[in-house]
Amino acid sequence: MAHFSSSFTNKIGSLFINPGGPGAAASQLVVFVAGGALQTPLLDTFDWIGLDPRGVGLSKQVECNMDIYAERVSLFPKTQEEYEKLVDKNKRLGESCRELTGPLLEHIDTVSVAKDHEAVRIALGNEPLNMIGLSYGTQLGAQYAQLFPDNIRTLVLDGILQHSQGEASNILTESLAYSLALSHFFVWAGSDDSSPLKGKDVEALWLSLLLNATETPIPALSCNGTDCRIDVTAEEMLFNAQGYLVFSVPGFGESWDILSSALYNATLGDASALSTRFDDHTAISELAIVCLDWTHTSSLTLAGVQVKKHMAETFAPLTQGASQTWGLQHTCLGWPVEVKNPPKKLDVDTDATVLMVNSDADPSTSYAWATGMLEEIRNKVLVTRVGDGHTSLVLGGEAAGIIAEYLISGVAPKEGLVTTS
């Protein structure tokens, strides 16, 4: 756990924050904030608490055999042999995680993490909870509210995940969100002065790269096979590009400007920025968590996988089903630990008004999920940000100001509010 204490004499109390992932460390985000990277009045009014979920960051981490993790198998199996290779890899990887991690592997689901947050809230003085959940952290926030509805002062869900939809529905929803964001990126990359692709038909370039990589993987000249793969298939390009759509503006890490350079370099024969990496421990934690939180029964046969693939290709041809949702459903096939926190519709009934914020063009957490969660939280307000990128807090625009004002005052904005920044 990381703690950043406000020096303000009239501070309100503690503010928990979770960056999602799953697998991202809340402690690192608090350090990031403490370093001045986020300009917000919330720094003066709250002590910030970054409690790393089980298996993540400063908590005891999930450990797995990374050689097995690095094995290349297709998440889009076309034959029974490819399907069996995928299931076999997942099973062996999961068994290695169980051997190296121990019993913890069976207890890192989101409900358990919500209960951990309640224990820390009590230990800090039993004050009503103030919390920001970003991305997958919105599932944590919603499930906390379901469990402990009377213990909340303010709760922000920013970039909202809905943990109740069917497997095919989730794939379609995220595929469409990814495709929409990608189409917006194509327009920007072909017209912005800062883009090396200015003046080009970027969608056509994207499709051409995918076609070429399908025939022959594109070299990744900066990768030696230890930290990342030495070349990039079309499938890997589809999955790995999504992360660069998280921020449409530079300065926050994965962003549109980096993706434009990555695609430009790929046209020159170097797809290093799109290569699958093996040195990101977050990915291992993510896998172990989602395999306890999400079912994958629709993928128990090759035919089931192929039907979902056809659906995704039909409705979202730019992305063809590649998404975080597709990945979790198919990397959990054969996982040796049973699902502990399966999807189900919530009925959150709390006196505190929950503030929900979502971009209408979020590449990861679809606006459709945010709309769906209106049915699962009784006392809520949804603020719509018209724009690109994943989550709103760190962008510092009008939506971020609304979040800060709500957390400080405890009063939610009016319903139906729409912002453009």
C-alpha cells in the first residue's frame, strides 16, 4: 500500500484509488500523483491511498513460468490442433502459477479485493469511503458498493466495466468500441501535423500491414526474443495496437502519437513497438485475476470460438474481435483454478450518489457498458465525455473538474451532463 498525505489543515479524509488493469498497481499511481504528475485540487483535500490488490504490485505477486507464458500460440485458432495447443499452453501456465504462487492464486478475485478495501477503511478510522475506480477499478468500486452500501461517502466510476453481460455480447461490445476509437485515430493520424502518417490513407495502410503480416510476420528489430518477440503477426498487431488508443494526447504513456510512429516504422519493416512483450508482470497478474472473475464457457469448443470470431469480423472488420475481452476469454481456457466471482447483475442500493463518467469513444470500456450499469446502480449520475481516450480523471479537462468537485463537496452534478474535455 502507498499513502500520500495532504498537508492541508482542513482535509476531508482518505481517498482510495484503483487504476484497474486488472493488474495495475495502485501504489504506483499514488507515487505518480505525489510526484506532481496530476494537477488537481484533490491533492490538497485528501490523503491518497493506493492499496494494491492481491497478486499485484507491493502485495504478494502472482508468479508464473515466463517461458511458458512466452510460447506463441494463436488466440484465433483455425484448426482443432491449434485450439488444443492454446488450451494446453493455458493449462500448463496456470499450473506453473499455482506451483509458484501457492494458495493465493485461488483468492485474488475482485470480491476478495473489495473486502480488503473495507478492512483498510476500518483500520484507517472507519470513516465513510471516498474512492475513484478507473477502468477495471470500476468493477471493484461497484462490487464494493454492492457489499458495503452504507459505508460510502463518494464513489467515482471512471471508464466503466459491466460485469454482467454474456460472453459474446462482451466481445462484440468491446470490438465495436475498439473499432470506433481506431477509426478516430485514422482520421487524426492522416491529418495532424505531428503524425508521421500525415497525408496518408491510414485505414488503408492499417489493412495493408495486416495483410502483409498475415503472410509474413513483420520483423521487430529492437527485440531479441527475451523481452519481446522478434517479429509481429497480424493477430499480435491487432491485439497490441489497442493499448496505444488509451490516450489521444501525448504525455501519459501509451498514446496516439506512439501508435502513429509504430505504424510508420512497421511500413519500413520494423514493428518493434507492436511486438508482444514478456517483461510486463502486470499481464500475468491480469490473467490470474480475470480467470477468477469471468466465465469462458462459450469457448469450450473450436466451433464456439469460430462462431464468435465470425461475429466479430462481421460487425467490427477493422479489429476482427481482437480485444482485452477476447484475450481473457481465450487465455483462461484450460485454467486450473475455477471461476470464483462469475458475472452477475448487481443491485447497488446506497444513499451516496455514485458518479459515473465515460467517454463515448473509449477504446476499452465501451459507453454501452456505462449505459448498461445505469440499470445496476439505483442512486447514480452518468457524465458523458464526448471525446477519445480511456478514462477522464488524468486528462485534466472539464470531466476531471466535475470529478474533483463531487469528491470534495459530496454533491453529484445534475443528470444528463455532457462535456467535451
